[in-house]
Amino acid sequence: MSQTVTDRSKDLLGSGDDPSAIPTWYGGAIFAVVLLFSVYLLVYLSDMEKLKKFDESIEKESRWLHQVKNKQVQQLETYTWTDIDNNRVSIPLEQGREKVLKRYGNSEQ
């Protein structure tokens, strides 16, 4: 059995000098697989981190947009003081439109 191992080791490149060529080749192959797996894992994890940061930025932006929209809706649909000193009040858009139509009539007719 030792002759077949020796015969196979003669087929490997550079095995003529090294009596332990087969374990060296196996070790190198295992090292290469572990190295490739580690690199793939690091790239995958860094991509996941970038994706997480991107999602957080979108969520933060959407919160900001939600606050802006709420402020706009509040300005359109509620009474607010425009000029307190002169007693001017902003009224909701629909109510203002109705008052203008009552006062000046419907121009579409």
C-alpha cells in the first residue's frame, strides 16, 4: 500500500523533493476553500451592512416626509392664526372655497 501512495506522489508536481506532498496539497486545498469562503462571507456581510444603512436612511427620510406632510395637511385643514395683531385667521381650504363661491357665485355656469 505504501508503494501506491509513493507512486501517486510521483504524479504530483514538485513531489519528487517532498516526501509529504500529498498532505501539503490537501492542506493547501483546504486552506484555499476556507480562504474563499471567508472572503465571500466578508463581502456578503459588508453588502448587508450597506443595505442596512441604506434602509435606515430611507426610513429616516420617510419620517421626515411624513412630518412635512402632516404639517401641510394641518395648514390646509385647520384654523390657524395668520396675523394675530390684525385678527387674521387662515381657514381650511374647502371652507374658503365654499365661502368664495357663496359670495361671488359659481363662475362655471
